[in-house]
Amino acid sequence: MHPFRRAAEADDMITIKAMLAKGVHLHTPVVLRPYVGRKITAAILRHVPQTFKELRYVREIVSADGRDLVLTFTTKVNGVQTHGVDILHFNDEGLIDDFEITVRPLSAATALASAMSEQFHQIKRAAELE
């Protein structure tokens, strides 16, 4: 099991934050442009357990060089059964420099956008306090 998956399943945000590169790009289905930086990315990921209920990783795919990781998952967002994919890229130092989250169906993406927009003031404030 990949260390990121282990940390995510354990809700170990200290380990996850330590795995993020300073200039990490986080791509979400909620906004067009990526969020850039460790602080905002960690703050967003810290709120995932409040939004994703019953998160369960289903599949783990690691590239031959170990620099790319794909994790498929199932979860519920505001009661909507959701399927998703986390795509992570690791830089030369072994830190995550690109993190993409996708979800389907459209109703799940809409529920995710709604849930995250309700929390975004808290998320932004948490990132500023770090």
C-alpha cells in the first residue's frame, strides 16, 4: 500500500501535509484553476473527511518509476454515491507537486461543489493561520 493511501485512510493530515511540495498544484472538480501551495492544499484536504463520507479506496496504480499514483475511490457526498480518482505526481524529492481530484457522476460533482463552497471560508482561514 502506498504511503499516501495509508495516511489518507488513517486521516493522518500531518503525514499528508509533509508529503506536499511547497508549490503543489491542487486541481479539483469545483474550480477551473488549480489551488497553488502547501498551505491551501493541506487546508482543503483537511476538510475532505467532513465532505466525503464512507471514503473507500478501491484501486491503486503506481507508475514504474514511482512518480505517478492513481487511486480510485468510492464515497458519499451529501448522500450522493460518488466514484472518484486521485491522480498524484511526485517531484524529484518524492513530494507531491501535482494533485488532481475528479468525481462522477455530475450530481456528485455538484454536491461536492456545494459542500466545499459552504466550508471555503473556514478552509481559507485555516490556510492563512498556518
